[in-house]
Amino acid sequence: MVAATPSAPRKSTWIPWVFVGAMAVVVAVNGVMITAAVRSFSGLAVSKPFERGLQYNKVLDVQHRQDALGWKLTSAFTGMQGLDGTLTLTARDQEGKPLEGVALTATLQRPLGGAADITLDFLPLGDGRYAAPVSLPAPGQWELHATLVRGTAEYYLVQRVVAK
């Protein structure tokens, strides 16, 4: 029978402290993140959320009425010489017939601001087409905000256009 020899006790007591240290780092980082989140959050994503919700319901109602009209509005830049040219809008009803006799107002805006809004003065060309001369101060993306009104019916268009 062989006698078991006792093994020497381990002298590396630092291994448990590695786990304790790692957990301390995790707890410290979590504490910093929680503190930053609590101090920077005002509690509201938007001011006056109830009123904003009511306004959004109105926007949805307008969109439903606009969809019921079935109007289609398309835009195109033509004759662009540099940043000068003509913006043509074509308006059709739900049957594809030209929309004549509409009051048309429109502006071009930079999506990120910077440049002043450009108000467009459209002239009727017939066959549901309307044209406005455009002189852009800078190339790039612009947003066309157009409103067509005929009687009590209104149609809103917001469309990105690119000037090169």
C-alpha cells in the first residue's frame, strides 16, 4: 500500500482578487453610466407630450383627407444651367386628369438649415403643369414644401430634390 503524500498548499492567493478587481471595475463603470444617465435625462422626450399627440392626430386627419383626394403631384428641375433653372410641378387628380385652377404656393428649404428659404412663384403652363424660375444659392439637397388648394381641398407635398 502506497501512502499518499500530502501536497503543499497553494501559495497563489492573488487569483480570487483578480475576480474581485474585475467586478469592482464593472461596478464602477456602471455607477458612472447610471449617474450620467440620471443627471442628463429631464424626464420628458418632448415638452407638452399630450398637446403634441393631439397635433399629431390632426396631421393624421389631414393625411387621410389628402389620400382620399387621390391627387398626384410630381416635380422636376429642367433647364438647369449651374444652379439656375426651372422647377416644374405636374398636378393630376385621381383619374389622371390635369388639375387646373389650383392655388399653388411652394418654398425650397435646406434640410439642415443654413440657407434662407426660397419662395417660388409658379405660373400655370396648362395641362396641370406649373413652372417657377429657380436660382439656388448652393448645390446639394433641398426640400420642396408645396401646397395646392382648390376650393376646400388641400394637398401638401414635401419632397427632397437635389441640385448639382
